[in-house]
Amino acid sequence: MPFGLGGQELLVILVIILVLFGGKKIPELMRGVGKGVGELQKGVEEGKRSMAEAMKQEETVPVVTPAPAAVAPTPTDTPKSA
């Protein structure tokens, strides 16, 4: 059983839901839950696609390292005239 629940536990939960919401509201409630799960699945798939696309773009973009800049001598590097 899902989540480690047995048959009796699920039956008790279903009876409590039936008492709380009534027989007429349960189909509406389940329809809303189904739509919510569907939206969640769409969001997860969209996230997977965008991550795969970003990874693909990362592979195709060459990495350019800048050339080292010339360093100007500091006053301590120049020889002192006596």
C-alpha cells in the first residue's frame, strides 16, 4: 500500500473524507486534486526540458580564457639611482 498504509487505515481516511465533505463535494474535490497533480507534472517536465536545454547550450559554448594582462612595474620594482 502507498505510504505504508494498510487497507483499514485507507478505509478510515475515506470515511472521514466522506463525512467532512459529503458525497456531492468529493468528485469536485478529486477533480481539483487531479488538475493540481497535472499542473505539477507539467511544471516538472518543463523544468527538465529547460535544464536539458541549458546543459546542451553549456556544452556548445566554448570557454574563452582571457590573455594575461601586462603588469606595470611598481615603484619597488624599479631600480633606485644612488
